[in-house]
Amino acid sequence: MSTKRHQEEALLFVGALYSSADIYDGILPELRNYFGEILLESPVIGWDHSRYYSDELGVPISRRFLFFSQVIDASVLSEIKILTDDIECSTLRNGKRQINLDPGYLTEAKVILASTKNYSHRIYLGRGIYAEQEYIYSKGSYQPLLHTYTDYLKPEYLKIFGQARQRFRELLATRTAVD
């Protein structure tokens, strides 16, 4: 017989792809309203890894990551993905999204992304949402896996997620000191 363990605390992030800075800036208040204050916002990173989003978002495509200061229970990821999909739909123009929002979470040990697309290495969470592990933490940094998205292999992404992990550890230490 196994015993239940405590919930896994995680740091929520949203990866955004967009071609209009106005659209990105316009959804920030809504993201803050749902997820709280931003702990860390990455610099703008050019995104040219495929043409998959070009027709919908336009070009050139930019990427940013937002990490939120509220520690979450990792089990709510599917609900967060559904919410970010609704936010994307609020930006529709001529039936096309103007922004792509990919939520995920990081822990001290891993980085997980939510997806609506099934694949052999993804785990079903419910309500049409799947989880995909992008990194594990090993040898002092996050390490990509066999199925890690191509853009997540970039050293600048690994650096951003390393910074976010450090901020997350500081948040956890502060919470423990207060408890």
C-alpha cells in the first residue's frame, strides 16, 4: 500500500508567441488578473523555428516567458491551459489567433508544458489537456530530453529557466521562513 504524498508546489509560467507587441502588452493585465504578479519576464527572443504559426500570428514572431510569483499546486495545469486558450480566443481577428500562450510549470526538478495535442510521450491530464516534460534538473542546470521542443534547446532558454528556478527557490525559502 502506498501513502499519499503532499502536493507538488510549482512556479507557473506562460510562454508567449506573437508578432504584435501591442497584442502582448494588451493581454498582460488579464494574465496578472488570473495568475498574480510577474516574478520574472524574459527579454524578447526572436522565434524562427518553424513556419507553423506564421499564417496565424504573422511575422516576425517573438517569444517571451512570464513567470508568476504565486506558487501553485501542479495539479491545476489543465485548468490553466484551458484559461490561456480562452485568452488566446479573445484576440481572434478574422478567425486567427494573434498570440499563442503555452502555460507550464517548473519545480526544482523539472519543467512541464501543457498541450492540447496528444503524442506518444505526453501524459493525459484530463479535459483534453496533456503534459509534456521539457527539462530535468541535473548536474547544476536544467537538461533537455529526447522530445524537448527545438526552441527549448537554445542556451538562452536554459539560462532563463535557470534564473526562474533560482527565484522559485528564493520564494520557497521565504515561505518556509515565514511559516
